[in-house]
Amino acid sequence: MPSAKQLFHAIVIVGAALTAGCGDDESKPSTDAGMADASRVIDAALPIDGGADARVDAMVIIL
Amino acid sequence: MKALPERDPTIDALAPESRSRLATIWAQRAESELAAGVAFAAVARELRELDADPVVLELADQAAADEPRHAELCLRLAAAYAGAPAATPPPRAVTLPEHAGAGDALRKHLHAAGMCCINESIACAFIEVCLDDAAGPLVRAIHREHLSDEIEHARVGWAHFASPRVDAATRREVARWLPRLLSANLENWRSRIAWLPADGIAGHALPPSARCFEAARAAVRDVIIPGFAHVGIDAAHAAAWFASLRPQ
């Protein structure tokens, strides 16, 4: 079974590189100004409703 | 796609009750794949409305086209397990989440995050553990085909959020929504996995359900949360949410 690192590379690193040119180095920070700005933001997360109510935010899955 | 094996001796050798259960599971899976195709078509349309990168749009259109083919592959397995042709399920109505409180544009970004970054990434991890447990040639071939495509489908989201076309304000909002999206979608996976046989069916891409759910959780922890950070979306809230979960 592939490791989490292999899966991360296959989908996140390769996927991101398609539009942002992040390349193969997963430690390399993005140079996009918007990303740099977002990384500094400390904002309140939205509350998570309990139980079935929370599932209204779920998307379709293949299973 | 490579030609699929005509026969699978591991299916022929399986006990009738297990064959019947697997036929039902794969017929249901075909229905889910068709619904995912409808959802992907809607997400592709929304990404176009957001003026997403052309690479993202191309991938999203391909994803919408892939899912009906996945449904056919699922029906092929359903028929192999049933020993009889499997009927194509009727189309299911699909409604994308309203994400109450999000504006129109943000809602479309959240749909891409939920469908692609979260669910398709979890799907990759789920299919990996299933493939790991698959012994027969037909079962393995179909799972390899699915996994290959699901990787591409997950990339739609990661490519989109890595794109400079997603602005800083949107990134901040998506970061706030991440715990809610992750919670909702992981719960969706948990409930669907709970529908599968708890002990699995060894050799038939159906591991014990605890192993399947652990794969989904691990994908959230090791791939999705770090993935959002990689594409410039603050994942601190998401990481705190995950840390607050009870161990399984």
C-alpha cells in the first residue's frame, strides 16, 4: 500500500503544480501573494453542528 | 483503459451468500458513481462560472465524464458476483450543499473543496486499502482503474486552490469553513463504510470496515489538512478540529 507521503505527492503536489508551479519540493513555500497573506490570518472557524445537521455540508461520495 | 479480464476465479470460488452481498454492494456503488458524475458536472459548471484556470476546467470536465464509466465498471463487478447481468440504476437527484451563510461565489469554491480536495482524496485512500485487499484479476483491474481516475479527480481541487485565481479573501473564508467541511464529509464516509460488512470479505477488496474508516481518517490527517496548507489555505483550524476528535 502506498504511504501517505506518496498519496500526498500524487494528488496534492502534482495537482498544485498544474496551476501554481509548486514543483516537486513539498517543503517549498508558495510565492503567491494571496497564499502568503492567508497564512498569516488568524480567524475564527465556523462552529460545527452536531449529529445529522452537520451532514448538510457533505458532498456526494463514490461509496 | 486496458482490456479487463474475462473471468475472475476468486469470484467463482466465493460462497453464494458473499457473492450476493458483493453484487448488492457493487450495484449500489454504481448508483453512487452516477450521482458523483452529476455532482462533478455541477462543480465543473461552477468552476467555469468562477473563471477557474483552464487546466482545472479540463480536469473537472474529464472527471464528470469518468464517473459514468466507473458506474459501468461497478456494474461489471456486480454482474460478475451475481452471475447475471446487472441493471443500470435509475438516475438519482443530486443537490449540492447549500453551505448556509456562504455567498454564491464562496459556495462554489466550497463545493470544489468538498468534492475534490476532501472526498476524492479520501476516495483515493479508501480505494488503496481496498486494492490492497483484492486478490482476483478482475477485482484488481477495476480498482486500479478507479484509483487512477480518483487521483485525477482529487487534483481538480488541489490545482484550483493552488491557482492564483483564488484570491486571499476566498482563502481566508475557505480556511474558516474547513472544520465544518471535513467534519461533514468524514461523517458521510463513516456512515457509508458502516453499511459495509464489518468484517469485510477477504480477498475481494472489502477490508474490515474499521480499516476502511482508519484510511479515511488518515487521509484527512496526513493528506488533506497538509494539502490545504500546501496550497496556501490556513489549515490551523482544521488541524485543531482533527486533534479534538476521539481516537477510533
